[in-house]
Amino acid sequence: MAKPLWAMDAADLADRIRRREVSCVEAVDSVLARVAAVNAAHNALTSVEDDDARAAARAADRRLAAGDPVGALHGVPFTVKLDTDVAGRVTDLGAAALQANVAAEDAPAVAHLRHAGAIYIGKSNAPCFSMRGFTDNALYGRTLNPFDAAASAGGSSGGAAVAAALGLGPVHVATDRGGSIRLPSWANGVVGLRPTIGRVAVYNASEGGERSLTHQLTSVWGPVTRTVRDARLALRVFAEPDARDPQWTPAPLDRPVPAPLRVALFRRWGDRGADPAVAGALDQAAAALAAAGCIVEEAAPPHFDELEEMRQRMAVDDARRGRAGVQAAGDDMARKVFDTIMALSPPRTVDEALADYQRKHVIARDWSLRFADCPLMLMPVSWRHRIPQDEDLQGPDRYRAMLRDLSCLTTVATLGLPGLAVPTGLAGGLPVGVQLVARWFREDILLAAGEIIERASGFSALQTLAARGV
């Protein structure tokens, strides 16, 4: 039986549209019908632009009929996380107090997708202010993991990851400051790419001011997709230049991947190892890379403990400046998490804070030297497989334990490095996978290794859910 259009990956769908085998209207109608059928049960998307999407699809078909040049994603539907600007649409950050915050212009990633011919269909859910690793807010409610509604969908880009897993479009714009692309992608069995800081231009005109320092140094936009091939295609589009971000860097997207590729497997942190499901995923991925000719050796990243502690201090320092905004506009969950975060680290002097930034550069240099010898790291997304729902609301001790579980996400973000979450299969009925990390602007190494792991596992969230009748 032929695969429905909503189940097709972006690369295949764009190819069929270019060859005029299907129309843009047919592609968009198929995805919108899928949204209508399953979104209400999972709450992945908070808004759906049926009429505008169909109008854009008709215009896209007219361009094809006229023989006009078309972009790499012509006619392909995409969604946007609710913290990202879409011209003429509200950027409410999941907060009821911000429902009048209408964006005057598209964020860079959104503009690049439209220029490539992709068609916006709606926004995906996230926690209020994207502050949590769980996707729930008082305005739109909780997003449910399609593999197990009692399990966390992850966050903060949980709506994007669930939408990808369910077939609500093949490309989803998401953000990652400390793990917000990689965690939900792992939790829902899809692919999530966190690009290097400066690879994808970042700018939200609706914010009305500049981002905080840690956001400037750690926060990125990246794609959530079902396949590594689509992540590669989406990155090419996302990474187009945009003068609104002075950090945007015209780095090459493709360079020769070292052969044989040396891989550092981070499987044990001090006296702690990954839980059995996570360890199994790491071993499976390591075996796939070794079978493809890579040299895999166990090794821990430099100064990992120190970096993990440093990241939390930096985040708290910066977050204190936003207390008034969270108290005024945040929901109860955001306020509670904010208070918990503040309790983790006491106020510091300017000299103490600046000393961390100085030390971070030393740590980054040592990671750089490690990458010179071993260009790829293979590590967990989370040291624990099933993270209890709403663990961040259970007080500072539980919150700190959760942060240590997610330390491989936050440390990578603190250094501005790229990371790729790749699924490897199921464990206990839930998706499990691994994280790949490379040096700055070497997403090509991540994607090449990710394709090896993906091919060896043969796992598909969409097919697995279909077999379950979802």
C-alpha cells in the first residue's frame, strides 16, 4: 500500500512535488487531515492555520505550473515552536499574559523555510517561557507522549517532537538552550539537531530587546525531523544568512569527514553508569559505528564535573535578572520552577561570575584539543531512561538530581557545541537513543555518524506508532 503523503519525509515529498507527481495542495491537505485526526489526543500543536496553509499551497502550485524556480522544500509543510516569531501571529511563549504579542516579522529560520518554498501550518506547544524539560502550560495544557501518555514528552520543544513522531509535518522549527531540542526528540523517537552557536541566525523581533547573556551564548534554533537526511536538508535551509544576528557565521556545511573516524564513548561518569536501557542504546550505536569502520574507545570529556556545576551557576546568575517578568507573566509552573532554580545557587559577586566565564574558555580549549584527536563523542541524552513526569516541580533536591541526569545536554549547550539526538529503538515500550557531539561547526560529522546509527537500527517512530494503531 502506498505511503500517505503525511507520512513521507521532507526530502521525498519535496522530490515528488518537484516532479509534479503530487501537488502542494495535496501534500498540505494530507498533513492537515492527519492533524485533525490525531492532534487533539496528544496536544502537539497549539494552533493550526488551515486556510492560510491551503492558500499558500495553491500559490506554490501556481509557481510550479508557471515554471518558476522553486526552493529545496517547495510545498513541504512545517510547524514552528510557540516561542518563535511568525509574522502576523502571536508569540505568547505559552503565557496567557502575552496573547497580544503579535510578531511583526518572521524569525530567520521561519523566513528561510518560506523562501525555500515550505508552507507554515501552525505552532507547536512548549512550557511557559520554555523554562521546563516538560511540555505543559496553563494556557494550552500538556503535550502527551504518543508512546505512553503517562511518560514525559520532554521539553521544552515537546510539541515539535510529538508532532514529528505523529506525522504532523516532516519539519519542525524548535529551540535549544540547554537540551530543549535533544531531550524531547529522544523521548519521542525522532531526530533533533542542535546546531553550533552562530550556525543558524537567531532573532525574535517580538522580544523588544536583546536576549540575556547566557541565551546569546547557548540558545539556538534547529530542526526536529523524523530522519537524519531531513535534518541535513533542514539545516541547509535554516543556516542561510540573516543580517539580524551578528553572531551568524558563514561556515561551510560540508567538509571531509576524517577516516577512520575516531569516536569517544562516554558511558560512565565517575562512579555512575547509564541505566541499562541507555547503556544498551550506547552500545548499539557504538557497535554500528565500529562496523562502519570507526574506531570507538571509552573516554570521558574533559572537566565534565566542573562544567556541569559551572553551567548551573551561570544560568542562575542570568535568570535572576528575569525574576520580575516570570512573576508577572509566568504561570504557576514557571514560577515554581524559577524559584527552585534560584534556590540552587546563592547570589555571587561580579568577579565570581566573570571568573566562571574565564574558566569556561579554558575548558572549551581542552574540549577542542580532544576533538582534534577524536572528532566525535557518543554520549547519553539522559543518564536515566524514564524521567518522572513533572520532576522539576518536586523541590530543589529532585530538580538537582534531574539536572545531573541531563548533564550531557546542558554541558554541550554551555560550550555552544552542536549535538544530534538519534533514536535507536525502544526499551520498556518507550523510545531510547543517543547523542552525538562534535566540535563547533562540524554538524556534518554528526549527520554522517547519525545516518550510520539510524540505518543500523531501522527504527521509525511513525511506523512503530502505526503498528500500535496511533
